[in-house]
Amino acid sequence: MQARFARGIAQMPLTVPAREVSMAEEAATPEVGDLVTVCSRDQQTEFSIRLTGVAGPDLWYGKIDAISRGAEMLVVAEGLELDDCVSVRRAEIAAVVSGAQPDRPH
């Protein structure tokens, strides 16, 4: 998973090593608007990302909606913050929740 902007003094894009997962069934192929989960490889950190655009056949852009480590909700983890824009590869997506949920409570 890679941030889509420069961060910090070095002004370098930030990459967070994500745990790769085997491709799930075809029905779980993500679409724009879906909420996906990406897990870090080095720690037990989970990023919930709302997909906002398609960048390629197996690459999406998204915005971080939530960050958690176990039961703890975080604002910052591994250099990424809530609302940061990132790119995510299909192999990094551990779970997909469809964005097309009618009558979803706000």
C-alpha cells in the first residue's frame, strides 16, 4: 500500500508493507465505493479503506476511513493517518464490503 502524496522532510512517497492474501472468489472483486481491509505485514494493524477510483487492472485508489490495532482505534499508524489517500493492490486486500448497501444507517 502506498500513499499518493509526499510526506515529511524527505518528501518521499510512503509505502506500508501490507500482508498479501490469495485472491478471493470472483464475487469479492472490489469496485469503487467498496470498503476494503488491508493488514500491515509487520504489525497487527488494519486499515479500512474506501475505494475512490481505479488505477489499473488490479490497483485502486482509496481514502483511509479507519485504522485499528486489535480493539484499539487509531488516528495514525505506520506513518499513515485517517483520510490519507493511498493506492492498494488487489493482492493486499484481505476483505471487501460492498459499497452498494441500500438503506444504510448514517
